[in-house]
Amino acid sequence: MKVKTIFLWLFLMVLLSCGQRQAGNTMETENSIAFKISYPNGKAAAGVAYSLRPYWQMDQNMLINDLSMYQDGHTDSKGNLEIKHLPAGKYKLILSQDSLGLSFEIEHGDTTQSVVHKTELIPNGSIKGQVADASPDARVNLNGMAINASLDSAGAFLLENIPAGKHILSVFDAKSQEVFAEASCEVKAGQLLDLKSISAPKITEENADLWRFNQEVNLSKVIPDWMRPLSFPTVLKIYLNAQNFDFSQSLDQGQDLRLVSSATKELIYELNYFDKSQDFAVLKVRLESPADTNNILKLLWGKAYSSPLPPQDIWQGIDDSLQLALNSVLLDNFENDSDLNALQAPAQSGFWFTSSSHPEVNFMQPDPDEKFKSALKDASPRSGKALHLIYDIASPDWALVGSDFGENAYNLSTLDSLVFWVRGNTSFSVALESNDREPFGDKAWVHLTASEEWESISLKPTDFLAADDIGGNMGWDFVKSHLTNFSVFVNGEGELWLDDIRLYGVSIDDFSDSNDFNLFF
């Protein structure tokens, strides 16, 4: 199968620095680059098309606000071209005319002096190769060029009239943005390059220059006080929000996010959560030793075609008790003999409370005339105490017992499960509620039945009922980003015991009113 390129471009890897003097004439101009183009016979190459693109550019439709980084035109009658007012950065300049061409990689700095570079067009080459397991919609792309080629039924491709020099070739799905293959290659003038079988690169082998945006992350500033002193290995959470990250610059699922370290190639991390609609994301990075806390990582984003990060076992070898401390939060085990729950600093302990559908509806236990701790009873045969509810409530009235998470609403989108122990002789409903917006009482809940023996219940977000607006049920996705309290609803006659209420997949930082640890930029 032969695929002709849209432009007949030729690539020759030449690293130019406009801030340094090089062979050729000089001219006084502000932030410009200038070339004098000739044919192989030495004659001036008039009317040669040129196209300037940022080096990171992989999608011809992916523009940025500063359009001066994208320039197109033709050489004059003497083969001269000048691109003025060019921002500092890394670029590709592609020259093309018929079957000749040339492409420069340019590292451009701020300067008032430009060097006129003499450049000669040379013949084009070709590239062929094969990709296994690509989708039928896969397309072939060369970085910085308007090539939109397809694979044949065997996954093979042939690109003709390709600029000689170094290239980065990608095979991707235009819909999902998934990358099936990527390869760095060098084409010789007038020759066919056979890449044979190519595949997607390992994360540690990706070319960081292809990412549009980057920002340093100082790990020493991300570590919250409650984690100190650190035990190793450990796992650190990095929060992205509207204060420190522009979500409009990333792909829809965050699959273009990368963390890189100059200290180690084998950085173990994962994208734990990403939601553009919330402007909220969480990365988890594993630290192996105290030396890792001094690392300055670089966060990359803004690559048009990127595959999701592969699964990582970031918890491997980490003690169970440390995992519990870092990746779960105990709401209460009822051992503190208090009206407050067991949330620890930097979170604020919230009060346990009761409420009902009618003023005359009351629990018999906890006694409305006594403090809440009157309902804390011996949990036998479990050790310690548990919350014991006794009630007699005529339908359709209801009553609830609940606890605040603090003084504000909290984003618990990363919740993996809500786990608690229960026994009793009745049906009940468990809810995570959001009471910070009008109308009050939005919730995600599920209806359960207790058995007479203690049992552990584990609820995933998918276990909550779909939104139906019955009893304020708006579903998990609606309330997960602004939760205020945990509640248990009951009616009829019966008793219920609750103990060891714990949320997994979140940390105490998620209940903190201070977001200072988020502002690492």
C-alpha cells in the first residue's frame, strides 16, 4: 500500500540556536530567524513553501493562543525567508517544493540578532513498517507534519516523499487518542527506511519534548505535616485543581499526564483520579527512600495523542498498617466515648447527631434528653463499644443518625469503598450526603437489611442507587465532589448496631479545610 504525503517535506536534523553566532550573514531584528534557500545546483530556490510548527505539535488542528508559533509562507525571488517575532521555544521548520525539501529542528531563544543560514534542498525518502493490534481507525502521523495515513488490513503502512532526517512516528486512534506505536527514526535522502514491526514505547522511554506543557513539582513541599516523620517506602498524593492546573490544556481523560524525574528512570506513579468537569485530579507517587523527598519532578501534559498510564503496584511491599493510614480514613470506632467522630487532624472532628421527618419522631436510644454517647454500648462479641440504635417509628416517618465530616463540603471522588460492621433485626439505608447547596439533603444511598450476627458491609460507589430524586437521591456522581456527612436512615420498629466505619481510597487530606499542600507550583 502506498500513501502519498500531503506535503513533500524533507527532514534534516540540525540544531540551531538563534542566540549564538553561526556561519552566515547577520541582521538586526527582534526575535527572528532567517534562511537563504538554494537548489542542489546552487541556484536560489524561489517560491519554496515553508511551515513552522512547535516541536511538540502532533495534531495539525491543535492550536494555541499564541499563533506566532504557527507560521506559513514562501521564500522570495532570491530564496530568502524571515520569520519575525518568534517566541522562544523549540520548533520544526519544514521547507518543501516538488520532490525536494528540508526540515530543521530549531532551539530559538530571545535575541535581537539573527543569523542568516544558508540551506540547500535535497531529495526525499520513504518509510514503511507494520503495527500489530491497532484499531481499524488507526492513523499514522509524523511529528510536525500534516500526514494522515492509514494502515492496510495487515497493519502495514508506506509513507512516500518523506523529508530525510530524524522523525518521530506515531500510530494512534483519532477517537480515543490511544497510541498503538511510536518510534524515533532517521530517513536518508532518496532511501526507503524499513521500521519492520513497531509498538508503543515504555513510559520511561517516551520523548518528553513532545509534551506541550511542563511544570516542576517540589516533593518536599507536597508532603503534608501529618505524614511526618515518613516511613519508607511510602506513597504520596499530588492534587491538581483549578488553583494549580489548567485542565483545558489536557486530554479529556488525563491520559497525557506524566511525571518524570531526573534522579531515576523507574519512577513509580499512577493517575488515581481525573475529572475535567470538576477541575480535580490526583496522582500517587511512590517514594523509596528519604533521598526521594528531595526530588524535583516534572509534570508533563498537553500531548495530542497519548496512551493511559499502565497499571502500577505502588503499594507493593508497604506494611498493611501504613497502607491503612495513607489510603483510608476511620470515621469512628466509638471508642472515644464522645459526641464527636474519630476524624484526626488536619481534619476537624464532626458531631454525631440525630434528625427526623417530624418533631415528635425520636429515637428511644440515643435518648434525646441525654448526650449522644448514651448510645455507645458494649459491642460483644466484638471487642470495645458500638453505636446502638433503638427506635419505634410509624411509617412513613423516618429518623436518622449521622455525623458531619467537618465544617465544609469535601471532595471524596477517589473513594474506593465505605466499610462498616453492622447487626440488628431491621432494614436501614446508608447515605453519603451533601448539605452545602440548596435544596439541602442531596445524597447517594443504598437500602440494606441487617442480620442478627455481626457482619462487615463494603459498599462501592457503584453500589449506591442510580439517581431517582426519591428522598433526595441524586446519585454518587452528583454528590461525590461536595460531601458533608454520613447518615443512617431507619423507620418501623427495631434496633441496629454500627461499628468501625471506615472510608477506603481517600486520605485525611481529603477532609482537610486547608489546601496549602496542593499549591506546589
